Amino acid sequence: MAKKKTKGAIIYHILVTIGAFIMVYPLLWMILSSFKPTNSILPTATQLIPTTWTLDNYRTGWKGFMGYSFATFFKNSFFISIVSTFGTLISSAFVAYSLQRLQFRMKRILFVLVLSTMMLPPQILMIPQYMWFRRLNWVGTYNPMIVPYFFAIQGFFVYLIMNFIGGVPKELDEAAKIDGCSYYGIFFRIILPLITPALVTSAIFSFIWRWDDYLSALLYVTKPAMRPISLALKLFNDPSSGSDIGATLAMSTLSIVPATILFLFFQKSLVEGIASSGIKG
């Protein structure tokens, strides 16, 4: 029996390793190909390890195009992602606390409406949102990509934080009320510190989603100096700006660095926020 279990474990780990390599192979190819000379990337596409290593793609790619370096595009992406993530966390936490702890009229209806936002594909809302933002003269600015997230428009984060708050004992709220805390005091002094894992999880997902958001940038950003990295990578290969596959792969590799670092630093809190539902009483 012990030998059978050992053989089964070996076979299982071999299959999992092969599957993981297949899944990660395109990413490895992109990273390693970014160190190949541009003229040898396509002829040696089936070769994973470069025979000649070079940093020219990174030097060329960082210069950007149309007079703007990729430092400008990275700065734009950081601004959009950080500010919209901050708005998402604040608004989602407030809404989640209200729906989980407070009692008011039409609470269930509002909860259903919040959940319904998770079921609507964003493409359905694309045209009416664009018309609305155009009437507000927001097209050509970052407002459509930032301001809506201060109003808890992503039901996923509200639902995630609600579940976490639901695991916090209500006795803590009652004890805080006895000590004279208002609803705001309970939220900031009791609830907010205890839901840190859920907030970290929401922050990571929100940052990555905003960082990778290509469609919104394509719709609302009109000036070259305001382009985020997601749009710049696409335009990097437009006929009007030239095409350099080596530089594109190099900048694509750099574009995944912030999200990777964020995940590595907060991996523990991310797992805790997903796996647990709060503090059990």
C-alpha cells in the first residue's frame, strides 16, 4: 500500500508539474524572448532559451514613441490604478458595512441591485456610459476611469467585504455602543482593523484590474501624454508609430512587474482574505 501511495504521489506531481509548465510557458517565452535580438525572435520562436542575450530591447522600448517615454505611461497607469483602487476600497467598505450591520428600508432590494452588477457584462453598459460621460465633458480625461469607483460600482468587492464583516462577532459592536461609539466609530475603530485581509485582497484585485484595463483607456483617453501602459503597448505596434516586437516584449515584461511585486508582498493576506470569512465568535 505504501508503494502504491508513493507511485501515485509521484505520478500526480509529475502531471501537475507538466500542466504548470504548459500554463506558464507563454509567459516564460515572452520574458526570455525580450532578451533576444529583435531580428532573431521570430526565427527562433520555438527556442525558449536565448543564444544571444541583449538589453537593447529594453533600451529601445523605454524610449517609447511620439516623444513620450514609457516612464510617462507607467506613471499614468500608477495614478489611475492607485486612485481608483483607493476609491474602490473606501466606497465598498462603507457599503458592505451598511448592508451587513445596519437596518434600513429597502435593504434587501439594494443588496440585490449590488449583486446584479456582478452579473452584467461591462460591454452592455459601454455605450450608455460613454454617452453619459460625454455629456459631462469627461471624455479625454481620467474621470471616467477613476470617479465611478468612488461609488462602489463593483459588487464583487462589496460582497467579499460583507462576508468578512459577517464573521466579526456582533458582540463587539454592542460593546462599542455601550462605550459610546457611533456607527462611524464602530466602523473605523472595530470593523476596519479586523477586515484588513479582505481589504488587501480587494486592493490587489482592483489594482490589477485597473492596471490591465485596456478598453476604458481606448474609449476615454485621447491625448498621447495621458495613455496608460495597457494602451501604449497596443499602440507601440501601430503602423503610425512603428513596430518592434523585441521592444514590445520587453515593455510587456516590465508591465507585469508591479502586479507581481504586489502579489508577492501581500500573498499571505490575499490567501487569508479569500479563504476565511472573518473572525468566528
